[in-house]
Amino acid sequence: MMKKITKLLIILCAVLLGFYFTIYIYKPADVGNTAQEATQKTGRIVLKTIHEEKVKDGEIIFFVKNNLNYEKADLAAGYVKKTIWGWKWIYGGEHGSISSMCSNNGFSG
């Protein structure tokens, strides 16, 4: 009886170690440790994060992107989701040049 329990404990430990290595060692390339890092892994150059709004299962991140000259930079937003490996970019988009938005329309919702 004792040998059977020991054998079951060894199998259980091996399965748990397998899950641990699967979750914490394997990490997809497009997953970041933070919402900003996940955004940058999509190829977007995040100059400044303006705001992060927590929503169910993730965040909506508002940021300035793509150009070191703020007058030509774009305002953008995206949804990043929290996964077991970290943060993953799901979808988003750019919303135009900051300088043209300010001079013509100002910022709006």
C-alpha cells in the first residue's frame, strides 16, 4: 500500500513540474511582462503611455507612438490581455497625427 502511495506522489509531482515548466519556461515571443512591453513587441514604438484603463481580462492603453518628433507622432490606443504568460496585444489602432489633431480639431473622445 505504501509503495502505491509513493508511486502516485511521484507521478503527481512529475505532472505538476511539467505544468510549471510549460507555463513559466515556454513563453510566446509576442508576450510581454507589462502592457507597454506587449505593445512594443508588435513593432509599435511607444514614446509615452498617456493612460491605462483596466477592463475585464486586460487593459486599454492610450499612447503616443512612432516618431521621435512629437509634432509628427501619432496618438494610438490598443487592447492588451493578461494571459498566463504575461501581457499580449490583441487589437488597436492609430488615430492620427497629434499636431494636425491639435491645430485642426483639438483632442476629442
